Amino acid sequence: MIDNRNYIIAIGLSILIVIGWQYFVMGPRMEAERLRRVAEQSQIQTTQPGTPATPGAPAAPAGSPAGTVAPATTAAQVVMSRTDALAKDPRVAIDTPALSGSINLKGARIDDIVLKGYRESVDPKSPNIVLLAPDATQAPYFAEFGWLNEAGGSVKVPGPDAVWRQDGTGTLSATTPVTLVWDNGDGLVFRRTIAVDAKYMFTVTEEVTATGDKTARLLPYSAMRRFGTPTTAGFYILHEGPIGVFGDEGLKEPSYKDLAEKKKIEQAKVTGGWMGFVDKYWATAIIPDKDRQMQPIFASQKLGAVDTYQTFMVGEAVEVGAGKPAASSSRVFVGAKEVATVDGYADQFKIEKFDRLIDWGWFYFLTKPLFHVIDFLYKFLGNFGLAILVVTVILKGIFFPLANKSYDSMSKMKKVQPEMKELQERFKDDKMKQQQALMELYRREKINPLSGCLPILLQIPVFFALYKVLFVTIEMRQAPFYGWIKDLAAPDPTSLFNLFGLIPWDPPHALMIGVWPLIMGVTMFVQMKLNPAPPDPTQKMIFDWMPLIFTYMLASFPAGLVIYWAWNNTLSVAQQSIIMKKNGVKIELWDNVRGMFNRSKSATPS
């Protein structure tokens, strides 16, 4: 009795830990993310300047290749609204099927990108996602290109304050590139041609020509720069932050924290590769000419109280002189991490491991194929939720032989229940002999006492892979199911504690236990009660509590995952019931439920 009481205390403490984690860790994280988005949208929409700050434009990272000269930095300035920041400098508009925004002629930066196809919430009137933002806003984030002097050089090169002019007129579109020109007044003319496709890939071609006898050796560079440490989801299964792929060194994913502490992470020189920043659903990346050797650098510096981050790639020096122009080209990805789009760019431009913009994780071999199966079914069914249900049926078919074996073993165990009870009574004062007798019975009847756990264990890798797919793929973002589920990638928005909306009260995050988690808990409970009760009282107690614990734990998981688990349990119950009936085993679901409320006659007072 004392042992059982200890196990009850252990289970209670486990539940308290889970509740504490949800309430004190996950709840505040989600609230912080919500407040961050509200603040961003307020800053985007307001037309009044904000409070003083010192964002400035970062210099090239300390420790750039020897001999390079950092671009000039912008002086400290007050934080402006996005509207005011965009209005203060001359610009060239961007308008494509997927993007809107502009190029800043001061510095010739791509610093204003809005995603036309994505909004902040499921509300069709909510603001579009703003990805890049200009200097002087709350969180500047932009792509920058240019030239640096080789060691000892002193040629005037265009920096962040250089004002370029557009050669001609017009808007940058998917069919019309734009060319920008800057004359250094000392014999060199810089031209920058920017093109963009119908999705998210920019192509930047730079050329330097000498108008006189002056010669120079210059190094081309591309940089993605980000001000302030963005709020991240904070989950270990998802990387959000700097990222890059560099030849033999492969994928590198330093965190914002590590980069802020180390200040600089310099990679070996590489031909090809790419680097940038990834958020949960959005990404930016600079992709240099794959035939040229580049020096990649992750860097961070603090401007006032603001941490700034850079991914910086510097090429080999090229010589420019009379009749000998210098040229450089690179690509820039700015957009949503759509699987088909990212994979298409990887194939089209032969970008090594570009699909790692999407964090498929260690189980890449399972996660990505699972997504493609779901996406294939979605194209036929028109609903990702239905696609998940069909995938569940397919997976049940794949695991059918193993599940059958498990359920056969459980049916045999049900048949020998009387003999098991007799052994427990015979050796009730000698636990060692009782266990030995039970094990001998299992061997003789070819029973696996853990067979009831096998169907659940089989689900774990698939469960994790599906969780990953729902969590990281933008295709699942704001994908509706039916009824109140408007976003399969978000938790069920209903709650038992306000009677599913009947009471006008918003429960705290820790009490958000919705309809689908409850359905999942019921199906799991039914599945458990179809199985013979474990002979050990402690095991029985754990099995009795498991549905309740899983219901609470999964309440904060994506609704699509909970729907999968509930549907999988339902199919398992049907399969197990058929096998038990075939083997002539009585289905004692209601007897097992009643047994939960009966005091065990074999229990002795402590």
C-alpha cells in the first residue's frame, strides 16, 4: 500500500511539473511572441516617430578579411515609424506577384519587403507579413551589397550613405529589372542591376568600370544585416537564427546568443555555399556566385543597447582599370520557406543543401517524405486535415502486421487471466516467486507482457515526424480543418474551463484544454481499457493515469497532431476489437472501466 501511495505521489508530482512547465515557461513564451507581433504591427502602422534609440547601420564585421575596409556606418538616429522611414529617402518600387516593397537608393539596399501571400493571422483583414525593414525603424533588417578595398587601397567605394540614381525609370518587377548607378567622382563608375523572379529570388549583378587611367583592386561583398534579437519560439526542435552551408563544413546554425557572445564566427573559404537568417516560416539568404571563392563570416556587434547580427560573404579581389571592368554577381532569397519553392531554387541554381532553410531535423529521412505524402494528398482532397487522416490510414496499413502480432499476444494474455490471478493469490506473500511463476506462464503461452505498449511505441517516430511537419512547414500554417479549427499548426483554441466559450472568460494558457485533446484522451482511454489489466497494481495505476496525462500534455500541441493521434487511436481500437473477437476473447471494456472504481481485494493495509 505504501509503494502504491508513493507511485501516486510520483504521478501527481509529474503532473504538477507538466502544469508548471506550461504555465511558467510555455505560457509566457507564447504571450511574449503575441506581444512582439502586436508591437511590430503598431510600429508598422503608426505614422508618428517613436522614442530615441541608436540603431544605425552596422559596419562590416570586425575581423573582416585582412586589408578590407568596412563600409561607413550611419549616424545614430531616432526610431521612426515604418511610413516615415520609407519616406525619408528616394526609392525604387518593387511589385511582383509575391512581393511588394522598395529599394533604398541611399545605399542601394533591399530593405523593404512585404509578403503579399501571407498575413499575421487567419483574419483576412490582418496585416501582411513584413519581412525586411529599413534603417531607423524599430528593427532594421536588410540586404546590402558592395565593394571593399584590398589591403592598402584607398579607392572611394559606395557605402551606406552613397545615393545612387536609377538608370531609366520604372518599377522592379518579375519581368523588368532595374539598374542603379553611382559615380565616385574619381574615375570609377559603379553599376548595380537588380532582377527578381515571380517568387522570392533576387539576382544582383554588379559592374565597376574605369573612366580614366585609374586602377584599383576591389573585393565584392554581400551581407544580410539584422538589428535586435528577434523573439523566437524557443523550441529545441526548431532553429531560428543565423544559418549557412559551407562546402565540406556543411550546415552551420549558430544561435543569436552564441553569436552575440563570440562576436565573430569565421568559416573557411568556400566556393559556393550560402548564408542568412531563418525564422520559423520566413528566411533570407545571400547566395554568391558558385564558381567564386568566398570568405563567409557570422558577426555581431552592439550598437548602444542593440545587438546587431550579420551574415557576410567577401569574395576574392578583382582588378579594375581602363578597358578592364570588374564584375560580380550574387543572389538573394527573401521570402517564405515554401517547400516546393525552396526545393525548386536548389535544383534550378544548384544551391547545395538549400532545402535546409527548412529545419527538417535529425529525422530528415522521415520528416520530409512524410510532408510530401501529406502535400500530395492535400492536392486531391483540398484539406490538410483530411490529408492527415488518410496518411494515418496508410501508416496503419504499413504497421498492420506488427500491430496484429501485438493484439494477438494481448488476446492470449486475456485468456490466461484466471491463471494469472491464481498465481498472484498463491504467491501473494512472495513477490519474487510470483514474478518467476508469471514469467514462466508467459514463456509457456508465448505471451509478451509488454505487447500492449507496442502499438503506442510504434506511433512515436511517426508522431514526432508529423509534429515536426506541422511545426516547421509554412504549408500547414493557418491551414483550416473543419468547425472551430482554423489553423492546424496552432493548438485547439477552445477550453474545457470556460465551457468551450459559453463562459465569457479567457483561461490562462495552462488551462487551455480543448475539444480535440479531450477526444484524443477518450480514444486513448478506450484503447487502454480494451487491453487486459496489467497484473502489477503499479503498472495498472500508470496505465489508468496515462490518458489524463497525455490529454493535458497534448493540449498545447498543434491541433493537426492531436487530430492525428485521436484518429489513430480510433483505428487501433477498431483493429484490436476485430482481432479479439476473431480469437474468441471477450471485449470487457465496461468491466475494466468499472474495475477502476473498485478497491482491489488483494490490497493489504500498510
